Amino acid sequence: MKHVLRQFTHSPGFSALAVLILAIGIGANVAMFSLVHALLLRPLPVDRPAELVSVYNGDKVRKDLYRGVSYPNYLDLRGQVRSLSGLAAFTIAMVGVADGADTRRVFATLVSANYFAVLGAPPALGRAFRPEDEDPTTAARSIILSHSYWQRSGADPNILGQLLKLNGHSFTIVGVAREKFTGASILISPDFWVPLGQSDLLTNDFFRDSGEKLTERRSHKLMLCGRRAPGSTLEDVNAELGVISVRLADAFPDANRDFIFTAGLVPRLGVSTAPENQAPDGIPSFLLSLSVAVLLIACLNLANMMLARGTARRKEIAIRQALGGTRAQIVRQFLAEGLILSLAGGALGLLIAVWGMSFLVATVVALVPFNVSLDVLPDAWVFAVTLLFCVLATAVFALGPALKTSRTELVSDLKEQGAEDRGSVVRGWRSLLAPRNLLVLGQVALSLVLLAIAALFVRSAFQATNAEPGFNAGASVIVQIDPSLVGYDEKRGRQIYTQLQQRLGALPGVEAVGVAGTVPFSEMALTRRVRAGGGVSPNEAPANTFFNVVNADYFKSLGILLRRGRGFSEAEMTAGEVASVAVIDESLAGKLFPDQDALGRYVEIVRGDAAVADGSFRIEKRRKEEATLNRPLLVVGIAPKIRRSIFDDGTAGLLYVPLGLEYQSTGHLHVRLALKPGSAEEEAILATIRREIRALDERIPVLRLMTLQQFFLASPDLGLVRATAALFSTFGLAALFLAAIGLYGVKSYLVSRRTREIGIRMALGATRRGVRWMILRQGVRLVGLGVALGLPLAILAGKLLSSALFQVSAFDPVVLLLVPLLLSAVAAVACWVPAVRATRINPVEALRAE
């Protein structure tokens, strides 16, 4: 071991470079494993997580349809099932919490009283809920804080018994959850847990289930999680649930016909009434593949350096063998040297991984509208995998050079002058087949692939940033409010929207004020199932389409010019006093009325299976399936297709209804200004709008107030595209750096071993230019061939990733032209520097060199 360490002190430059190369390669793999481990492998922070199951309510006819569970059905299940030692119910709500004079919108989980007991996670402070807290008729309002919220609030040890306002109502704090507890999901972390008894008080339209009360058997708003009884299996649970399903369907056919309860794995990454696919999707797998590619490039790089270093030590090895050393001892020494380098690189790589993943998580968390609990700090598994990567890297980069270097020609190596590189005299294209050059070809080709992938995603992010939305909103300001977060009912909410529209519309420079449940590129999208009405194809399956509730000035505020017909009138904004009308876009018109004019016809909304989604980070609650339909909606206008989000091409369709027909407490005001987009006046009007809102009612929670450009740049979809581009760019730049360092290191080392040869050439009259070209020529050949090998692989990788790219082809000419040029230029510089240094050799000193 001392001899091994002495070797590194004799060549500190080589050792430092090797550790850096390994740190990049191992660090990339440790970072990706940490992410996958946190998302897919790390157990829930509860007692005996393997015993937990989720109970789903699925349609026996439509196998892909799932709905929530009603509270009465939950009570029946909890009382009858014996294969589960406990069964808890929960749902989520978006609530407003008082923060001084302002109100913030956060997620809360409404739970049954036994929720913490079933999950095996008693509160760290205080108590869990009591049975009377769950009773919908109780007047008691209790709340349990998450550990993270408690810490953000000052970690007051005397917080129990204090009051906290949610949606304008006071709740008594009875407990604080234990650290890292996030409930039934490992990713989504609520700030509060509230008893189910307060469900009707807190649930707003973001997660409302058609307005039914919690105690109604038709109100399917709950999700269930249970714990298997000792000795019971998942098959036992499903068998018993099947029997109970038949029993409940017979007793309550209107609410339970054709539905069956089943048990499955607990969803890890979200909350949903439908079973989650537990297998990792393509993105984590592909990220792991990229990180492995980076490690492979690092190992090829280091193997090449080890080969060059072994060549320089050929005479030393020959002497050791002449003195009785065996080949096995020499191989062990090389492997020991490689393992020490790997361990040092792994330690540095672990630090890089922790820093990189913390930065990545912080970036992604900023994109989502809910708290994310993603623990990527290393644990025993991460340390073990880091060690495994060190061992694998050692086997890849050290074993081959060790075996090759230990095969010596004893007599010739002992006679060789100064460990000069015999392979350096190989001429022509045959030299490309040397092991050292094949390794260079491999790392150049892999580097090109990673760079091309990074460039495709950067192009995708650029295209997404400049995407045409399908409308011309001009200079605009977006205001998002939710009167329900301070306890205002529908009547007061409608008054607030009307009064704000009037006040903001009277401001100087304001052209129009649109009001809508959602606006393009927001984090929330509403969907409905729609079919043609008025007797047109009544038996056809409903079409899934986007849905929006808007006021009369909405189309004007966004600059949407209707193709035919009219928009909505002011009279149609009054609830219950007008006929039901609708505007549909061209895509929905083509779906419902192919080869017909949709104007003047009727559409019907099929109540059921609607979803609320927050952009790319989907949280879905399915409505119950009802047989009843809305009264027919008369189509009075045809709108153009618009882009609802970055990844929406407008083909899903869009249905607009007036505010008078349906109320949304969470709404957006779109203020169109008679200004130039991006001007200073557009930014300055934000303060004026905030003052007007405060003057109307200082309790109104302003959830978002920004210009349209700021709103678009804050879109979760765009943020995700940019974060993905940054992540892939990191891999690409790491590969480029490794390729450049590898070429430079190998060429520099080989030039140093050819000092005597170069001195002889220059003493015999070789010019500096000729020597530079001699050194550079082989590097240029290797890079050119590596680029030629890597281009087809890059195109193939682009084809595999085409579904994740935005308006970018795998054959993008910009990428296919610039990436090879960039890699070739960097590689040429890496080869040029040693070539220039070779021309500065003094022939006299070179002839004396050993």
C-alpha cells in the first residue's frame, strides 16, 4: 500500500486529473441513483411500510375508470373488512391560511380520525385526531401541522392549543407530525392535516365533487389506505373486498352498481383514485443511461491514461519481474492503484452529487404549486452504491491496462531507452486500431451522443420559450384570486369578480378585463366530457375536452378573434337568468360535428370523470359517473384553436361557458393594456392593480399578480422543459470536458514520452510546423472517426427521445452541424496544446533525456 501511495506522490498531476475525471463520472451516477432511490425505492417514513395498501373503487365494465369512495361506503368497508387491521380515508383540498394581513394558498389533507394510527406515524407533538373530530356534525375544529410548517413558523414548543385560520375559520392546533412524514405519498407534502368532519367547510371548487355533502353516498371524494392484518396477503384482501363490493352493490345499487373495491400498492408520487404504475417511466431510466454513459466515458478516458502511464513504466515492471515479481502481483498493484483513485474520486463525486441534486430539487420544487418532500441526502444505500460504482469503475479502467502492461518482453524492455513508447512509432491508419486509440474513439463517439442530446433539449427549450400561443394578448397583466380561501361563498365571490372587473376596467390604459377559471399556460386546467346534443349521435362516446368559465370580455382581453358567431353577452354573466349557451373551438367542433356546421347546434356535458390538473405535475380527482346530463348548451360561437400549455397543440378541443352558467371561486383576471408589451409602464401598473384590489376588499387573497410575460415564464411546463434542458446540458458538458481532458492528458503524456524522438527529428532538420502537424495529425484522425461513429448513434438517441422534445426533430440540422463542429474544435485545441509544447523542446536537452 505504501508503494501504491508513493506512486501517486511521484505523479501528482496524473493523480489529481484521474480523481477529477472519476469524480465527474461517479458523481453523475450517484446523483441519478439518489434521485431514483428517493422517488421509487426509499420506503415511506412510517412503521412497517410494506404492510400498507391502497383501496381503489374501479368500474367492472370500464376497466380504466376509477372513482373515489364515499364516506358512507368507507364506514361500511371499515366495519366489515377483517383482512385489514385498519382502514383510513383521506382527500386533499386547497385552502387559504392567514399570513398576517395576507392569505396564502396551500394544500391540506382531510383525514379520518385513525389516519395516523393506520399509517403508523403518531405525531411528534400533541395528539392525533379523536373519533369525534371525524364526525361531520361536530363543531370542534382541530388541526395537525406538518413538521416542516412548524419549523418554518418558528418551531414554537408551546404551539399546541394555539389557533390557525384556514379559509377564514379558526382551527385549534392539537399536534405536530413527526419529521419527514408526508402522509400516504412520499412526494407531496401537505402543510396541514384536518379531520374529515370539516370537509364540507374547507373543500373549494378546486377539488369539489359536484357539490354533494360528505355524508351522501353519491359523494365519491375519498381515497383509502389500509394496513394488512397479521398473516393476510394482498390476495386475501382483494378476495374479501370483492365479497363486500357485491354486498354494497345489492344494498345501494344507485351508488355502487358496476363498481368493485380492490387493493393495490400505495402510490408513491402523488394522490389519485386510480392505481399508479409502480414501474419507473422512461425518464429516470434514460437519465440513468446517460449517467452510465458519462461514467463509461470517464473510464475509457482513465483507461487510456493508465495505458500511457503503463507504457512509461514498462522498464520498471521488467526490472521487478527480473527480480522475481510475478505477473499477478503486478496486476494487483495496478488494481490497488485504480481502486485508491476510484475511492478518492467517489468521495469527491459523492459531494458533487449531493450538491447537484440539492440544486436540482430546489429548482424543480420552485416549479410546482405544492410542497414537495424529496429527500436526496445520502443514506446507507447511496453510500453502498457509491462504493459499488468505485469498484466497477476500477474493473473497467484498471483491469485491461493492468493485464496489458504486465505482459512484458523482458529482454527488450530492460534494454529500452528511458521507457520510450514503442507504440509511438506505428504509422498510418493502422495506429487507429491500437487499444489506446480505440478507447479515444469510444469516448469521442459517446461524447458526441451526449452533446447532441443536450443540444436537442436546449433547442426544445428555445422553441418552447418562443411558442406561438394562438392568440395576441398584447401588453397584459394576470391576476389570480380565490375568494373562497377567506370563507366567501358563491354570492360574495360573484360580486367580487364583477366589482373588480369594473374597477380595473376604469383604470387609464386598460382596454379590457377578462375573467376566467383558467388562462393559457396556468398550472391548472379543467376538463369535461362532452357530446353532441339535440339528438345528434346520442349514443356516441363523449369526447374529452378542456373547459373554461369566462366572462363577456374574455375573448377581447386575450385577443382571440372568433371564426364565426358571437361571444357571450353581459346578461349571460348573471347566474340562472339566461339560456345555456357555449362557445367551442374548431377542434371540438370537428370532433362533435364532423362535416357539419357546429354553429347553432347543441352540446351536452356528461357529468363525470372530469379532472383537475396542474400542468406537468398532475394531481387528478375523478368525478363520479352520472347518468344525468346538463341541459343542452347552444353553440353561439366558434373560436380558433389556442395552446393551453407548452405541450398542448390545441387538438383536444376547448369548451367555453359563461360565468352565469357555472361558478369557479379560483379565477384569473386578464387585464389587457393599451401599451407596448415589455414596456416599463406594463410593470408599473401592477402596484396600481394591487391597490384597487385592496381598496375593494383587503381580505381578497391575491395569489398571483404579474405581467403575461412573467406568467408565461413561470409556467410549470416551461420550467420543466428548461430544467430538463439544463440537466441534459450538464451531462453533455461533462462529456465534452471529459473528452477534452482525456485527449489532452493522453497527448501530453505521449509527447513527454517521445521527447527523445522529437529532439532527434528536430536535430535532423524537422521544422516546428512539421512536428506540430505530426503530433496533431493522429488526434485529428481519431476525432474525425469518432464523430463519424457518433453521429448515427446521436440520431438514434434523438429519435428515441422525440416524444419529449418540443417542435424539434432528431434530424435537426442546427444540432447535427454545430455539435460535431463544437466537439471537433474542443478536441483540436486539446491536441494542439501538446503539439505546440512539443515544438519548444530543445534538441540538445532532448538527446540527453532518458
